[in-house]
Amino acid sequence: MGAFDPWDPAFLADPYPAYAELRARGRVQYFEPTNQWLVPRHADVSALLRDRRLGRTYQHRFTHEEFGRTAPPAEHEPFHTLNDHGMLDLEPPDHTRIRRLVSKAFTPRTVERLKPYVARLAGELVDRLVDAGDGDLLADVAEPLPVAVIAEMLGIPEADRAPLRPWSADICGMYELSPSEETARKAVRASVEFTEYLRELIALRRKEPGDDLISGLIAAHDEGDRLTEQEMISTAVLLLNAGHEATVNSTVNGWYALFRNPGQLEALRADHSLVPSAVEELMRYDTPLQLFERWVLDEIEIDGTTIPRGAEIAMLFGSANHDPEVFADPGRLDLTRAENPHISFSAGIHYCIGAPLARIELAASMTALLERAPTLSLAAEPQRKPNFVIRGLEGLSVSV
């Protein structure tokens, strides 16, 4: 497969040249190490995300055996129970039912109401960084902001929030290609602990409902909108994981890209009205979720290649976001890019429900940093996380 090697540090440092090779080679290629079909071009990824012959799960239609797959090991069961009941890994009608309930919390009006809270929080975090004179943009700003916002929405008390990020990181390890046994062990432990915590919180909210999403899901359930306790738990975990993982990585990937493109950073500092288009361009330029998988439920054909039922397709978001068929000069960071149909938030029925909130958070932290830390600079070259699917940095040392 040439330069495409998701375990090679050189590839992880900059996968985009390898993607150009993949796109040049064709619309679909089989990748033996993970037994997946790679789809690198924007038009195909965009169409396949909306194609109902593909699914995030196959268990609504087939057993593992019928689908030619092996059931996951019994000792991984707590992770799969948690993961498989979240709407990201469900298909209609279950997906439709859960998404309808959750989407009430993410209507444009609700999200708009959060704007002042998000802006205030971003300002406080940046002020602390400025007072210290230097710090880690990841730990000091990028991480605490979305974690606090989603925990607030879910109704998780402030005193309980410390383990949320470690739990999330351990669970998300399972989304990498061929996770190790150690990764699985950590994910299982985090799944058990997170589930137990949420069971207790749900029991508490049944007795003392609040103005939060978990209370809302309980109320909807009581009014006849059926949602099992497991679905509530899985939904809360999904919202927390998805609600900050991509935002954290977009923030640090984005600022690292700005530091390496000083001309663009200067333009942004001179004109803060560029923030909205900067947020979109930075998500395109260094995509936080590089790959998204789908099962082939009914045989499909791509460019003359028949892909059988039971196969797995890996849609390369990072590659699609650098496709020259769609983006002029895709390797160039251009904060004024007007046409920007990036697919960092996915598409189709699994389009990111939290996209409006993510945009508000990314714009708030960027605005706060531009206004309150106008001379922010990179203090040390960052270390990349050794992950491919979820692309991020170990930290980002900055000085004010």
C-alpha cells in the first residue's frame, strides 16, 4: 500500500502526502493489514456516508456468524454493551428514536443560549493561562472548556468531573485500528466505572430531576418515549466522548497549524471577523477524525470493484478533506476559503448532532486567545499522539 502506513510515526506526523498517492491510485483499495476497503476521495466518502446499504452496525439484520464475523471476546463485553447502545453505532429505527430525543438538547435555540456561558468560560481559562505566562494549551484551555460544557448539559456535578476525560480517552482507544489487548483492558475498565457512575446519577435524577439532559431523557422515558437505562447511559457517554474529543483535537491541531503558518495567524490577529471561516478551514486542514468505518450490509460496487456484504469500508476523512477535485490548493491553509464543504462532522443520518455546539466552542476559545493573548507563541515542538483515527497532540506548550 506504499506510503499508507497508519502505524508509522512518519505517516502519523503528516499523512496527507500518502493520501494524495491513494487518491491517484483509484477510488477504492483493499488494505490487508486491517481487512478494510479504503475510500480516499471526497465524492465517494460523501456519497457513502448517505448510502443505506452501509451501516454502523450489522446486528440489527444479521448475527455475527451470518455476517461472516467473529463475536468480540467475552471479556470485552462491558465496552461493547456501552458502545453498541449509543446512537452512533445504531441504525434505524433505534437510531431515529434516540436521536429524536437527544436532538431536543441540541436545537439551534438551545445551543445559542449556551453562547454566553461558553464565552465566559473560555475567557476565564485564557485569563488563567495569561496570568501564568505560559502553559499547555491542551490541558489549560482546549480540554477543560468542552468537558465542562457537555458535563453541564448532562448535569454532571462539578465535583464529579475529574475522571470524565481519562474515562473518555480509555474508551476512545478502542476506535483505533487493531487496538492492543492492553488498550481493550483499559477501555473495559473505563466502561465499567463510567457505567456505574451514570447508573447512580440516573437514580439520583429520578428522585431529584434538574434542568439537564439526563433529567430530560428520564422525563421523556416516563412520558412513553421508550429509552432503556442502558441507552441513556450509552447516550450520555457518547455525548461526552464525541462532545469533547474532536473539539479538543481541533483546537490544538488548529493552533499548531496557525503557528506553522505565521502569515495566516497574522491575518487572523488583524481581523477577528475571520474566526468563523478559520474554524472551518482548520478542521479541514488537519482533520480531528481521520477515518470512519461502515459495514457493507448489501453488496455495493465502487468504480467497477464489487465489495461484498460483510466487508468493512474505511472512509478517509482526512484524505477527502484534501481532495483537489473539491478544494483548490488543498495543502495550503487559507482562512478565507469561502467554499469549504469539509466532512469533518460526517454526513447523512450520523451527521454530528453536536456540530453547532462544537463550532461555538471552537470560535469562543479562538476569540478569547486572540483578544487576551495576542502574542501567544509556540514554546516547544509538540509530540503527536501515536494514534491514527483520532488525530491529536500530547500537549501544546505555549508562552504568552
